Amino acid sequence: HGNIGLQASDNSVANWQEISLATDVKLTDMQPSIEIEQVIINSLNLSEDRQLAESAPLLSLEQLTASDVQFLDNHLNVDTVSIAGLITDIRVNPDKSIQGLIDLSALSPTSQDETATTEVAAGQAPPSPTKQIESDPKETPAPTLELGKFMLADAAFVHINDQSVSPVYEHKITIEKLQTGPFDSSNSELESPFELIATDEGYLKIDAKGHVRPFSEKLNAILTANVKELELPSVSPYVKDGLGFEMKTG
């Protein structure tokens, strides 16, 4: 069992039941090389506020599997990431805050001017500022990431309950298929295809395909979507301000 929390035990950024892996660490030309055939994380939960009367993770996974993981020359290469048993429960309060969402602002770095104060005695000159030496970004390049494929191993379930709109919006969606990749942060021109098939408890079906360049200077994507049997009243709370009226049927 493991848990990552912030300052208190009544919140959990991430918790899991078990992590299993077999790691092979080598030194090649004095550079560390890490090879992992497979990483398996069982019962992974993300963002769980345990102070709530009915605490539940914002997102839970039965199993996350990463296959053929290699780290060499500051480059992380993962062949496949597969997720099984994904459940997302999104509950929006009337003030638009999300139940169970852990505040991560404490992890944001603050400037030295905001966190430190210096007391100077009367008649005494303030200390001279300390010269900061900036590191050359060429000496410490940012790590790069390459992922061959991201996919769902089985159906995923998304529950949305939005109390911030009137009437209250509630919907349960089943994602039957989600597959995307490859991705490469060192190749801004790489087009990463994706495919999504989703349904709800009624007759709604969403079939979307396309590709995206997530690491280009500006987000570049092409999407083709086919949406069937969408109940217009369900989306009325989100478009009525623009339309000037509500959709009762359709």
C-alpha cells in the first residue's frame, strides 16, 4: 500500500494497493540506463479528499500497466500504457468547485521575495543582494518523453453531476474505446492519431477520430466526430445563455 498526500493524512493526491516491476539499471558511457519490462500498479486512486462525509477518489483505476520502459540519455521511452477499470466521478458544487479535488497550489514554487524577509537595524545599510548564477539551459536539457501507444484495456465509466447549472446536469457515459499515440516531445511535427467511441445509458453514441500535434508551438488538431441521438435538453444549461432560450425537447 502507498499514499502521497499533502501536509495531512486526510487527503490523498494518489494512493495505490501494489506496484510491481523488475528493473535493470546499467551504466553506458557513464550515463545511467534504466530498463523495465513492465510496470503494474494495482488499485490506483487519484485525488481523494478523505475529509468529506462521502469520500471517493476523483479517478480510480483497477490496473495501470506500462510496458517496455527505457530511460537513456535523458529520454524516457514507453512502448505502451494500458488502463483497466477506469472510473471517473466528477461532482461539481454550486460554486463550481469540484468535490474531492486536492488543492495542489502548495506545490507551486514561490519567489524568494515572497517567502523571505530581512530585518535591517536602524542606521545599518542593507546587505548587498546575492548574485545568482543562472545555469546554462544547454548544460541541463529538459528530459524528453516518447510514448508508443495509450489505450483502454476495457470500458471506462464517467459520471458527471453538475450542481452549478440549472437544471442540475447529471450524465453517465461509457467510453468503449480510447486509443492514441505515438507521442514524442522531441518531435513537434509528429501527428498523433486518436480514436474514441462512447455511449450513454440511452441512445447517445459518439464516434470521434483524428490526430493532434501536442508538442507543436501552437496546439494543432484535426477532429472528425459523429454524434448520434444527443438529447438537446441535457446540454441546454450550458448553451441557454448564448441561445437566449432553453431547449425543452429535441
